[in-house]
Amino acid sequence: MGDYSASEEGPDVRYVVVHVAGQRLPFAVVRLTGEVEESFTHDLRWEPSDLLSRVPSEPDWQARDVNVGHANEFLAEMVKTVRARSYESELIDYTYYGSFKQASDVLDLTTVDRLIRRPEGQVEEEYAGHETWEPSDKLHRIDSGLDVHEEYIALSLTEAAYVKRLVDAQWDRGCSHHVVLVDGLPVAAVTKVVDDPDGEHGELAFTGEPEPQPSRLLAQATREPRMTAVRTSMASVVETMARLTIRRRTARAQETAGYAVFHRLTDVLDLDSAYDVVPKLKPRHEFSLPLTGAERTALAARLRVRNARRAARPIGGHFYFAVFRRLREVTNPDKAYSLLRGPADGSEQWEMFLRDGQWLRTSKPRTLITLPLTRSGLTRVTRRIASAEPRFVEIRAEKGRVALLRLTGGVEETSQGTGWVPSELLGRWQDEPGWVISEADPAGAEPPLPLSPAELERSAR
């Protein structure tokens, strides 16, 4: 969570946070300005309120005064948690996020700093304007505390489109756009920053390479008789970028492993927006890009996941998901190392398959590579996971890892630094509501730090 220490409180403003017994997230934050009372609830907006007068008659409610810094912290936590419940889904093409320079800004979408999408696993991509996306680590930096003042929230598809327009509007408003031609043929799309034309990124040229580069082409065009620079609209520049991308990739395609095909010309600027991968082009494939072998494998796997998400249907009231180590493995269900399920009603009660008839409480698979399963796929993956030996299970609590378990047949063991020793921790999971249990990737499973004497005694009971 972000840093709120710089928040200032008005002299006539009082904040009260209302909790409900047994619930981690506050029920409401109440703001009193003089005699005016407003509350911010899970509807994520400020509204006229009478909550404080109702507290004495609600035995499960607790109200306490907080300063503005803590109030903002609770508000941001509510916004982030409720939005995650609403918009983080294993059944959509992308989960979108908006990041903010100050954590307290998450209440105002117009202050958003970046638009980020997560297609699968831990992959992050940031919208760079001009219909292009680039690799990002912003979500990781915020989660790990490296960008301590910042925060991010999940966005709906409509909100993501709105933020995308905001980013493009900034480029359009703050830049001039040009197409550079040599002998009448476009060779570059150039964007020039109006306020800082001589800065490091004052002029950027896109020539069909994945990233635009610092440029002096506009000045060069005034000296070279064969060159011409034409000022144009941002929309025209984006179309030129798309045509340059097709031209450059087609010219460099020594060995083509297949083609990505697209619905629109400008979609080629985002390889992941392809709707299919084909071995050969047909007349109906108006817009396409040749692919290397690695690109074809990765894109085909993403499309496999995307199509499975769109076709997913509940099985007995749950959606089921196979979990994989690598994206390319999703084409082979036998590569799955874990099996998860979530209620079809959208609630947060995620579970991990342990054995026939036994599912354990687990966390939402935000950064795992998952594939929704059909009924036949579920049968196959269930058999695969049930027969795997050994399996590794990690137990975590709020303060970190509790234990790493190894399951071989009916034997449960935990590592205590000197080796694997018998354990009965899984039998206690129902009595430990703070425990989250997940299947660990066998290839990356590492023994935990030695348990404290108290923990050793508890695990032996």
C-alpha cells in the first residue's frame, strides 16, 4: 500500500472508519465536514450518509476515528480490493490496470499515470500510445514496494478504453506528427514533442522496428533534396507506422514459420491483437505479419488460452483451470502441475485440488498461467495431477511461508533444513483460516527457512 504520510487534514474535517466484525475490509469510511456526513462504501463513491447514527444499533459494527492519512489508506484499500473482485478474471482476454503516482489518487481515474495490461501469468505490458504496447514491470515494482508512493487498480474494459484515449490525447496534444518520405516513399513516422523539441526524446522516429528511436530526420529533410517531411494527423501517422511494420517484417522474413492475421491495418502494431495464426495466407487475410518460430509458438499459445476463456462454461457450479509453468505448455494438458477451481457465481472462494473429493482453500490465480477446462479436459487433468508423485504444496500465512510440503503417495513431509520429516500440517488447514495453500511448481520448489521452536512444536501435534 502507498505512503500517506504527506496527507493533510482540514481543520473542520473528521474521518471515521466503520468495520464489521469478521471482515477484513472496512465497511465504510465516513467523512464529517462540519455537520455534513458522507460515506464511502463498497459502491466506491461518496454519498450522503447516516451511518454513524446507526452504529449503536448494529452490534457487529465498530467505529473509530482516524486521521486523513489512515482514511486515505483505507479508501485506497477498498477501491483496490473491490475493483479486483469485479475486474480481475481468468475468463477475459486481458486484465487491465491503471497505475497512479500517488496512492490516494486511485479515487480519481483522470489522474491515472499509466495503462497496463496482463495477458497471462506475470507478463505486464504498458500502453505506449499510437496503438503500441511495450514490456513493463510497474505492477511488480508497486507490489514489491520499490515504488512505495504509487498504487494501481483493476479497470473495466470501458475504463481501460477511456485511459487509452487519455494517453493518446496526451500524445496528440503535446506533439506534432510527421511522415518522412524519400523519393515519395514513406520511410518513417516522426513524433516531435512541442514543449521539449531538443530533449533526449524530443523527436522520435518509427521506421518499422519494434521501438521508436531518437531522431533528427525532420531537420535532415530540410537539407536533403530527395527527402520530404509532411506534417499530418496522429491517425495518419499510426496508419503509416502499421504499413512500415508490414514492409520491414516482410522484407526481413528469411524463413517464415507462419503468419499472424489481423482484422484491421493498425492492429499489426500489436502482435497480440492477431485473431489467428495460419501456415499460409489466403485472399481473405488482408492484414498479416510473417512470424518467426518462437513468435508463432508464443502467439498460438496465447490464442489457445484466449479461445478457451471465451468458450469456458461452468461444470457443476465451478470453472476449472489447469495451471502451467510456461505459456507454451498450454497446448498439452499433461504438462499441468496444478488444478484450481472458482465458483461460477464470481465469489472469491478459490480451491486447489488435493485428491479425489478433497479441495483446499487457495488464493486467486492472479499471476499464474491458467487454461479453462472443458469436462473432458477436467477428467484428463484430474487424473494427471492425482497420479503425479511427488507433489509439492506450499502453505502461506499473512507473514509469509509457513511450510513447504512434499506429498508422496499417502505420506506427507515437510522440510526443516536438515531434510524431509513427517508432517501432519494439511490436517490442520481448516482450523487455520489465515492459511493459503497452493501447489508449488516442482521445478522451483525450495525448502522453507527452519521453523521456530514454537512452530516445530505446533507441527508435531
